Amino acid sequence: MNKAVLRTVTVCLLLAASGCSMFQRHREPPPLPPPPPPPSIHEPVATHRFNFDPANDDVVGTLQVTKVEGEDTLSDIARRFNIGYEEIVRANPGVDPWIPGVGREIVLPTQFVLPDAPREGLVINLAQLRVFYYPKVKEGETPVVITHPIGIGKVGWSTPEGTTKIKSKTKNPTWFPPASVRAEHKKLGDPLPSKVPPGPDNPLGAYMMTLGWPSYLVHGTNKPYGVGMRSSHGCMRFYPEDIALLYDAIPVGTKVHVVNQPFVFGWHGDALYVQAFPVLEDDTRDHPKAADALLNAAISDAMWQKVKQHGAAVDLDTVNAIVAKPRGIAMPVSKGRLTVDAFITASRHVENRLPEGSTWNGKNELLVSAEEFEAMRAGVPLPKKATPAPAKKPAPEKKTVAKPTTATAAGGAAGGAR
């Protein structure tokens, strides 16, 4: 057999052994599975008042997702669903707060792990920028917790931690700015009067409660868009509609516990949940970075017993991921590997409207520009707008039977000092 014939036979044998795959026709790849159906849209559920079992539940509320409509900003959506500015911004990284985009999905962090503190009176978690009120209940009644976003002291004017009580309450308060606050404003070119009477220019709003700590207050605000941020001089600010309801409900003498817990753990149903918030800029504590060390530092012995009783295993990788990028979303960490995105996808998708029982009437009486908002966050006063000169009355028409009159400027009394 010559070489040419031998080569031909060898090639044929190789092709036969390979099933002649070199000569198979090109096959189309299998079709991609169809996209999942869009989630069902439900009515929004309560975001501020919850019944709970203090012996068995440390988590209240439900994570929700809605879509931007019309000219909504994130601040508009936040107030609609009883959450603060920082809460909604950190839950939706990369979304423009002022032009989020019509149709864009917005995560509503309306599920809350209760702080590790006595469940009585007012409990304020500074890291969470949120208050939890536990009204006294009579025997046989179901315990209730009411929660609202708050504004707290900015860097350099921190809200103190510790325990105090509500000392007094005042409607339509007059504000007497402390000398230190007046000095700061004067330095920034925004001098304050020594006394600000009740009304729309009063930063205390319509309701004020004093604390056992001198100079620190719980109050409303005339700038509701600043709720949920570090923008005060140490006081705790509420949305006007929230303080209006709490004012009558909270008696003088109510205990107030102020804590600073950026990582809160709690039991809910059959799972351990964690909710992580950014550590405040002036929090100098050395918080554990690794999940195992954090769990040992933050979880009580009683909660560890619940984990063991349910045979739950905490996923340390999930905890590490949540702590590394704290979005303020309460998530189970003992139900196997679960990503934040998967948890959000499976959450309740709701209409973009006021939940039933909402404290807000939906009317945005006090509008603010992006420039004003950012100036307030930075603690820099905006330059005062020049008052336009009063318009002049047009000269009267000439008459044929009399000499023309002289036009006079229409002078008006000032509307009152601010």
C-alpha cells in the first residue's frame, strides 16, 4: 500500500472514530428560557405601626419595592412610605435622588430589626436614624411598636447616647437659639435672631418635647426634607405629621434610650436577620470586621439559643457581604446562601401610593430645590435672595377736561421680619 492510500485510510478511520463530527451541520444553540413574568403589584402595607410578640420576634414590617412615577424624587417617595432620606438613598445605590427616572424600581427598606435596648418608651438608634416607640400596654393587650425616621445631630453637634426622659411638652413653641448656634450661623453669614416665634419660619415646627438633657429636644421641623439625615445641632427632628401624632401619645416622664448600633441582629419567624447601616463618621469605636467576631459581639446568649433551637446555621459569607455594603435592608442570614438582589426580587412589589393608615396627607407643602437641599446637608446657608423693588403704578390716562395727575409709586408695608 503506497503512502497516499495509507493516508486516505487513516483519515477515514479517524473520521469514523469521531462520528464524522467534522462534517456535521451547524446546530442552532438551544433557545434561551423565557424571562420571568413581571412581579404582581400589590397595595402597600403599613410602614409605621406594628403588633409584635416581644418574646419571639425582633423584626417588624415588610421589605417593599415600588416604581417611580411622574416627577417623584427619592425624598417624595421616602416621605410617602415613612422612611428618611439616607434610608432610601443607601437602599438604592447609584440612583439619582432628584431624577430617579420614571418606571425605575425603588427599594423601600420598610422592614426593621428592633434595636438591642429595653422595649419601653422611646428607643432611638442613631446609626439607623430612626426612633421606636413602645407604648405601655394593659394586661391582655398585644404589644405595639411605632417607628419613624428622624434627623439627628450633624458631625460636631452629635446627639448624645444614654438614657433620659421626656421632661415637658409644648405646642407652637418659641425658639431661643443657643449662643453657640447663633455664633455658628453668624460665622456662616446667616445671623439668627435671639428669638423665633411660632410659625412657618420656626425650625422646631409645631411640637416640641424637652429631655432631661439640657439643650436637647425632640421636635418637628419646618424643613421636612431634612428628616432622615444628620442635619441638626443635636436635637431629634420628626416629620411634622409624625410628631403631631406622637405628641399626644407620649406622656411626660416617658423613658428615652439613645443607642448607636450600626449592626442589629434579630430573630424573625424561623430565621436570624441582620440589618447593617454605615458607621457614623464620628463613631470612634473599633467595630469587628469579620462576620464571626461581629456575631459574637452583637448577638445575645438568648438569641444564640434561638439559633440552636431551630437548628439554624448562620451563613458567614452572607453576613460579610451585608456588612461590607450596608444598605439598611433587613435580611435573613440563616436560610442558606441568599443574595441581596435575590431577596429584593422576591419581596413585595407595591403601588406607589400612600399606605393605608399613613400619617402623611400626601401634600408636599414645603418644596425645596436641589441647591437648597445640598446646602442644608452641608450646613452652608444659601445667599439671601434680593427683594425685588416694588412695582410702580401706571400713570393714569390723560383727560381732556383736567390737567394730568402725577403718578406715584405704590409703597407697601414690609411683610414682617423673618
